[in-house]
Amino acid sequence: MNVDIQTHRFDADSKLIAFIEKKVEKLNQFHDRIIRVEVYLRLDNVVHKIKDKVAEIKVYIPRHNFFVKHSSKSFEESFDVVLDSVINQMKRKKEKASAVS
């Protein structure tokens, strides 16, 4: 599984990168043929004083892609939400595939 983490409008510290990499490893439990995972982190509403932290995740498996986006006041919270959502999508997809078989 190839993991790509990109940031926009800021530089992520090593602690945040390590947090994300550790969490992404959990995806292997839910699908064994993950090709690539892309994580995008960016600051939104830079014009205002309050900056929302946006996390996006794209998971590529053969013949299907998953995408989730969420914003909150911290990158960790945003990433936890998108990871939970993409795991739920992967579970539903796997259940549908096994029901068809």
C-alpha cells in the first residue's frame, strides 16, 4: 500500500504525519488489496481569524475508489472522522460484494 500525504497552506510537523501514518495502517484490516491511499490536509478560511482544518482521504482499490472530506478545529479530529467514514464505506462495499457472490 502506497501512502501519500500532502499539505496545502501549511507544513505538517512530524508528529501529525506519524499520527496519520499509524492510523492509515489500520485500513489493511478492512481490505487486503488497497493500491494507494492519498491524504490531503489543508487550512480553510485563511482570510478569517478562525482556520478550519480540512482532511480528505482517497483510497484506491481495484475497480473502486473511496473519498471522504471533513473539516473541524483540529487535523487529528478531522482525520479521525474521515478515516471512520472511509472504513464504513469499505465495509459496506465488501458486504455488498460478498452478498452478490
